[in-house]
Amino acid sequence: MELELSPDELLSTTRAVRKRLDLDREVPLEIVRECLELAIQAPSGSNQQGWHWVVVTDAEKRRALGELYRQAFELYAASKYFPGNQPGTDGEADSTRLRIAGSATYLAERMGDVPVLLVPCLEGRVDNAPSAQSASYWSSLFPAVWSFCLAARSRGLGTAWTTLHLRYEREAADILGIPYDTVSQGALLPVAYTKGTSFRPAPRKDLDQILHVGSW
């Protein structure tokens, strides 16, 4: 079932979903395939289409990936970059920051229970490459990944773009049979139906604070 969302509503309400993922509801593989069929219409550098999509539904493999994610999250949660560890500023901002920290912690604890885990991959590796090469490389994958998130949202599914498991990318490759030396993993997306389908646009900085016309 597709939600009745205008293009603007779809673009402004596709959120990172964590606590509202329905971990008990099965996600049919054909729905994931529908989303991927749309995702691979995204631009690809020189039309190479070097992307690959690993859809993980096996319970044992999901648990193994979830454990890698949990271990990586523990290191992140102990760092100064974790929202829960940052100094307070004001009431509203602090409330948002702590809510994000709690939501992220919940997902780290339950990642292995999500019914579908998606690992988008791209042929080749650019480890330690210059920024221009790295940006060019990943631009052939990330638009398609976001298209998947939008397609999922339109079908009542929630996603969250995560990358923490990449600290253990080789171990994840071993679990999934991905040829590590020739294929790079770009993210790990939990995919599940959402508890409720109403999401609102998120608070954002005023555009005039970040818009530069003609020069900085």
C-alpha cells in the first residue's frame, strides 16, 4: 500500500526512524524489490551502475550484523561526538539532542531484531583516496540509497541511514560473503514498517543563515 503523499510531503517527512520501527511485522521481499527498482533509477557516474544491494533477512546474520553495530556504537557513545556527551546549550536544543541520543541507543540495542537489513555496496575501493576521488566514487551510490529511503517511506516503511558498522566492514563482509577487496559497503539500513505513518518536517536552521548566493 502506497501512502498518499505529495512529492513535497515525501521529501520533507522521510525521517531517520528508530524507535518507531515495527520489529514484529514481516516486510515482504517484493516490497523491498519495488523500492530497489526505483532506487536504481538514480544517477550513476558514467552510467557504470556498479552498485550491489545485500538484503539480509536471515535471523542469524541479522543478529551478527547487529552485534557488530552494537560494538561500534559503544565506541561512538563513549566519544565526544555522541549527542548525549555534548555540553548543554539551551532547553529546546538539549531536549532534541538527548532525544536523538536515546533513539540512537535504542537502535543500537535492537539493530539485530529489525526484520530487514540492507547493505548498499559499490564495486571498487577508495580507501585513503583524495577527497575528489572519494566524492566522485560515492556519488554513484548515495543518490540511489536515498531514493530507496524515499520509496520505502512512500510504502509505509521506515529506514535510518547508519554507517557505524563500517568500523568492522571486513567482519561484515565475511558474514555476508561480500568480496571485501573489490567491493565497498556504503551503509547499513534497518528496514521495517513504521508504527504509524505520520511524520512531520524536522526543525532546521533558517535558510538565510546557510545560503550563499554568488560567493560565501
